[in-house]
Amino acid sequence: MFQNVRIERIGEAMKLLSRPEELILLSIWRLQDDAYCIPIRSQVSEITGEDWSLGSVYMPLERLTKKRLIGSFLSDKTPERGGRHKRIYFLTDDGKKALVRIREVESKMWDGIPVHTLETK
Amino acid sequence: MKKCCNSPSRSGNFILKYLAGRNDRNAVIGDIEEEYNAKILSVGLLKAKIWYWHLVTISAFSFIIERFYWRFMMSGNYLKVAFRNLFKYKVFSIINIAGLASGMACCILIGLWILDEMSYDNFHENGDRIFRISEHHLYSDSDLISPITPAPLASYLSENFPDIVETARVFKLGSMLFNYENKRFYENSIILADKSFFQVFSYKYLRKDSENPLSSPNSIVINNSLAEKYFGDNEALGEILKVDGIELTVTGITEDIPLNTEIQFRAVISWSYLDKFSWYDSTEWGSSNNETYVMLDKNSDIFKVENSIRGVIEDHVQGSKSELSLQPIKDIHLYSLTRADTWGAILYVYIFAIIGILIMLIACINSINLTTIRAISRTREIGIRKVTGAYRKQIVSQFLGESLLLSFLSMILAIIISIAVLPVFNEITHKNYYPGNIGNAKVLTILFLVTLCTGLLSGSYPSAYLSALKPDKILRGVTSTGMKKPYLKRVLVIFQFGISIVLIISTLTVYNQVKFMLNKDIGWDKENLVCIRIRGDVRDSYEILKEELLKFKKIKGVTASLYDPAVFIGNTTGIYWDGKNTNENLSVGFNLVDSDFLKTINSDIISGRSFSSDFASDSTNYFIINESLAGYIGKNDVVGSKFTLWQNKGIIIGVVKDFHFQSMRSEIKPCVLLKNIDFLEYIIIRIDPYDNESALKLIRNKWSEILPDYPLDFHFVNESFKSIYQNEVDMSKILRYFTILAVFIACLGLFGLVSFIGERKKKEIAIRKVFGGSVSSIIRLISGEFIFLIVISSLISSPVAYILAAKWLEDFAYKVESGLTFFYLAGLFLLLIAGFTVSFQIVKSANSNPIDSISRE
């Protein structure tokens, strides 16, 4: 019973996903095992061509965690980082579903629209 | 990536670590470090550093905003709301603060007094080694502890007990006539002391003419104010002062000694002064006149010393039963051995500490009740606060903070009040405090603690209660449920009035006992008796003075005796009669008198005759005894039977009706009177009751005619009679003030409660009135509960009060009955006061026009 309730809520939450959240969610999926703050930031910066600050990565990560779309764990201490942990993020089932939904909605919205018609001269 | 332990900055790390309010701050810092190192590679060290410090700065800034700014804003808001409430409910605030402030002021004064009482004789350098010898007399009918010991004891102790390194005898002379050139005054607090006096006690010399000024005979050491009084700016050392006609050389000047010592003196005269008196014998173990102080060796065992000196008196005086003990000098004031010694027994310290706590409790209860009922009307505020995200902790701290604010406001007021009433307080307690005493660190610490406790105590219930309310219920308006059964409030009110009743009954008991003792038929007439101390060569002129004075109609009688008739200080066991059990060690009071003594003080002879100047042989061989002693002798007719007092063998010529010659704490003792005109100390004159003034004028004129060298120094016997009960009189006064205060504070609280209830029941009253309820039925509606509460509290507290009163009265052989009347009176009194307090508010709400209350909806 609880399961149903949660799915319903996540459906709602998905609607409220902001663009940065969406991008970071996707980026975590892309990075898979190495998804911690630094690579996420560089990847997103690279793709969007803008310099994302650390804070602008942390905040969506926190929000996504609250919405239970992602989870995280602390990696073992590594010598390269001066003996500090990494916090590695991964997608939960809900996160994966949310990505699928977004993809579906997106493609449905783009269906039948030729991209070249949008190009301006 | 190169191996990186390239930490950007230690201090920056530290700041970040502190600011990152997350539990995985290490991971965050690790991220930042990694990024920093990446930046060094891509954009260079400088830019990386700039980036890093920019990061630190902005996070610090947001941290400050989050942690401090909003907190500050909220505190500001709390403060604003607190003051708004303070001003909005003016009556409540005034009652609350006034109650707390008067309670605290009372605590300040009591604290001041207690601290002062505890500080007596704390300043002696060797204080923990100085002891006073006290003698415990064991008589067959009673026992007596006395600090007065025989003169040879001191030298005997220092010679025979190596643990006793120093002894000092102190003989309290009372007032003496000082004469220097044309200045002639009676000065009190004059003592005689051994030359070791200033070695044992830490009183400081200002100037002295030799190493030990008291060692030379006929020397006197005076304090600074006496020196200024008699010698002005001139040097006092070496001058000759006449004291009671005897010339003494000033050999030292001391500073004015502190008030908190039991050995009060303004001048110390060397011991050899006593050699001038025929009655003084420095080797006589049988009579005691002075106090003996000893200083023990540093390492000596007090109990061992005490055990070894215990029997010294018994060894020297045949047939006496007494034990010596050591009393630490610091204990003398608080645990005085003889009742007559001083006012400030430890008992009073306890009594007033308890009273202070009780009054503070009453004030706190007021505050709790008032804050709670006032807070009820603030439930909406709490609801909104909770809805907008306040934690329970925040609500609790808001209300605690408010009550702390209130109690600190009261504290300021309390300090002002206590400074204002200080003169009155000084008068009652015979102390000399000035406002600066309140600034004493100890007093302020106590005050601060009391304030803190008061604030927390009075804020605890309201905050606990209010913070637990559910916001949805509050905002839907279902709040009144919480106060439907105000058990706690009732209990608190009962407690308050219970304390008030106990205090009222105690006050009534003490007051009645004092009145009883001062007005009891004491077997003689203490009114209109003038008493003049005989000093120097006044004794020689006594007969002439008597003869001259008796010529006047306004002088009803002239006599003299060894003691002031109000208190025969002397007790003796040196009596014998035929058939007396020799093992019996009966202590009797005695007095040496002139022939008209009994006639002058108006006591009745029940058999035999009084002394008479017609019988030449009356002197020393004839005795008059009191009924009580006659009872001990036991014969049917004791008149004419043989009797021995000390070495005087004679017969009993009369029996006098029992009269009070000592405090009413004990039963009237056996007493013997003996005619002996050589040892008279007081002239006693009965004057015309209708014209005291002109009779005194006559005495004054005759006195200065016959004895021009001595200014007339007299007192009324009823004054010295009153002074026996000075403790009780003072206690009665102080209790009265405190009781009034307690009742006042309790009534303040009651007033607040009633006005609140009147306010809450406004609509109920209006509706009742609309449906024809009479004014009286409405008055009953509101006041019924309070009458009930007061009756309950008097039922509970009466037994407590009864036990306390009985306990206090136990000390008196002659006492008032603490009958039920008191309890009715106390209950009734409180009902009346409380009724008067609430009536104003009740009548106001009962008489209000219903339209005003109902039409508002």
C-alpha cells in the first residue's frame, strides 16, 4: 500500500524537477560508479559550456536526495584525497523511473517537430 | 593526477569544517581540495587560491546570516513581544513585578542580616585557636551554663596546661563616668582586661607609648572616637583620665573596633584597676566575675584539652558541681551560652532564613499563576509561531526568557526598595547597614542566584504547558480545555495562604506572649520606679540623699539594693538550714537590700515582718525568703527558724510572696534577701505616678546639690524589665513586618487571579444577568471558590502553626495559652483581607452592564 503512495508522490515530484536537477540526475547515471561531486561538476560544466560552482552542484544533489531520487554512500578513504572520503551518488529505482518519464515526455513533446525548423539565421 | 596532499590552507580548512553543518564534512572538504588541486593545474596557483578564499568567504557569510542574523532577529522579536505584553497588561505586570520585587527586597535584607550574623569574630588572626571557657553549673533543681568564671582560673590554666599558650580575662564593666578637665560623660562598653588581651585578639593599636600599654598599672587604652571626644586634636597619650573618680593614664589608642564582635569595647582598663575594690579577691575561686579566654597551641587537640580542664573548678571549690568546656570564639555570637548574652542566636538565623525562603516562594507562586493565566490569552501567538516553524524548544526558551526578564526587572526594583527601607530595617535589627553593604559581592551573588531561580521557577510551568499545545487545536479555538481543571493553580493558592496563615499565627503568638510577659502581675509594681547606679563615692552620700528626698511628697519611697529589681543576676548555692539535705545543691537567687526595699517595690509580706531600720541587728543576720524557698524548707512556719547564707548565720524574719525577679523563661526560683548596706549598687526611688516630671526634677536638683561631681544617670525600672524580653520584642516586630509583606504579596496574587477570572467569565456573568441572575448570586459565583480555598488552606496549615507555636512557647515557664482563638482569628483575618482584595474586582464585574460584554460578538 505504501509503495503505491510513494509512486504517486514521486510522479508529482518529477513534475517539479528543475532543469539543473534533471541534468545532474542524468549526469549521475552517466558517470555510474564514479559519480561524486567533482566529476559531476566537470561533466555538467563541459556539456553545458558554463562554469558550475560547487554550491550549484551540492544544492540539487541535496534536493534530489530529499526527493529520494538518488542515494549516496561514503567511499573508502583514498590517499589521493589526503585520506578523505568521497560521497558517491547513485540512482534509486524512483530516480531511474523519473529519468525514463522525463525522456518519454521529452520525446513525445518533440515528436513530429523537425529540428531544422527552429534554426534561426 | 599528481600525488596531492596539497592542502590549500589549514585555517581555511578549519573554517570550512566548522561552517559545513553536515555530518560528512570531510567528504565536502575532500571535494574542495580536489577541485583546488585541479584548478592549480588548469588556471594556476594564484587563481586557485583566489577561488578557494572566495569560497570560504561566501560560505562564512551565509553561515553568519543563517546562524546569527536570524537568531538575533528572533530574539529581538521575542523582546519586542515581551515588552508589548508587559505594557498591554499593565495591572498584571505591576502586580507581578511588585510581588517579586518585594519578595526579593525581603531576601536582600534577610541575606544581609544573616551574613552579618555569621561574620561575628571571624577576623581574629588566631580565631580557630581562641576559646572562651564556659562553666556548666549543675544544681540539684536546675542547671546553668555561664561564661563567667573565677578570677584565678586564667593563671591556673596557663601554668598547669602546656597546651594553653595564652589566657586573657575580660571583665565587662558597662558604663563608667569619664572625666577630663571640664568634660564629663558616662561612657558605655568599658572593659577590664589582662595585658595579654591584644596578643590574643586581633584588635589594632593606632598609637601606643610602650610595647604593651596594658602592663603598667592604672593605664587605659581608649578607642579613636573617645580620644577625639576628650582630647580633640591634642595627643591623648600620657594624659590623665578620671574614670569613676580614679585617675588613669592613657597609654594606647586603638582603632574603633568593628561592630561584628562579641567583645565590644570603647576603652580597656588594665586589670590592676580591680585592686581598689575590697570585694575583689584575685585568689577567690568561689565567686565569678570575668570571662576567661584561652589560646591553644597550634597542634593541640581541643577535645583532649577540654577533657583535662573539665574538673578544675570542682577541684578548687568544695562541694561545687560544675564542668568547664571550651567554646570557639566564632560560636559565641551564634550559639551564645546564656540566654541573656545576645540577640542573634542561630535560632533566629534559621527562622529568618526560612521566612525569607517562604516569602520568596509566595512571590514565585504569584508569578507562576499570573504568567500562566496571562499566557492563556497568548495561545494564538504560540499557534502562529508553531505553524511558521518554531520548535518546542524555542517556545520554551521564549517564555523562560520572558520570565527571566521580568525577574531581573524585579531585581532592580528590589535593590531600590531595599535601599529605601534600610533605615527602618536598621532600627528594628539594631544594626548599622548602609546602602554600600548591598553591593557586597556575597549579597549580590545570592541575589543573582535568587533572581535566576525565581525566573526559571516562575517561567517553568507556563512554558512547559504552553509549548505542549497543539497548533491546530489552538488555531481552531479549542484552547480552553487546558485550564478547565486548574488543580495546580488551586494547590498553589492553598499553599500561599497556608504560609500566610502560619506566619499570622506565629506573629500573634509571639505578640501575645510578649504582651503577656510585659503585663503579667509580677508580684511587685515596676512602674514609676527610678533606678540610679551607685558609683565611686556616691555610696557615702546615700543616707543623706535618702533623707533629703523623702522630705518631698512626690517621692514615695527611697531604697537601694545590689541588683536592679527587674533582674537579680546573682545565684548562689551557699545556703543552709536545719534539716537541709547536705547532698542537695540548690541554687537560689539573692539580693542585698536596704531596709525599705520590699515596701518600695510594693511586694507583699505574707508572714513575719519586713526589714526595718528600727532593728539595729537586722543587718546580716536576718533573712527574708520567698514562698518558693519556704516550700523547700518545708516547715509550716519558717519564720524564726535558723538559716545560713555564706558565713552569715541568722534567722528568717519573714516570707515574701513569690515575685518575678528573673526572666519568665524559667519558674520563679527560691530567693533570699539580706539587709546589707555596704554592697549596694542601685538607688531605687518610687515617684509620684501622676507627676513623674516634677518628681524627676526634684531628684535632679537634690542630686546635683549633694553630688555635684556626678551627673545624674538614671533609668526607669520598667525599661530594664522590658530589656529582658528585648529578643522577643524585636522578633515580634520583625515577624509583624514580614507577615504583612507575605499577606500583601499573597493578596496581590489573589487580586490578579480574580481579575482574570472576572475577565474570562464576563460573558457568563452577562448571560446570567440577562436571564435574571442577581448581583449577589454572581458575587457568590466568583468568590465562592476563593472562600473555599482559604478555608482549606487554614485547615491544612493550622496544625503546622500550632506545633510551631507550641515549640516556641516551650521555652517559657510562664506563657499564654495558644488556644483556638488564634486560629479563628488568623483565618478570619485572612478571609477579611482576601475578601476586601477581591471585592473590588468582583463587584465591578457583577455590576457591569451585560450589553457591554455580549454585544461585542
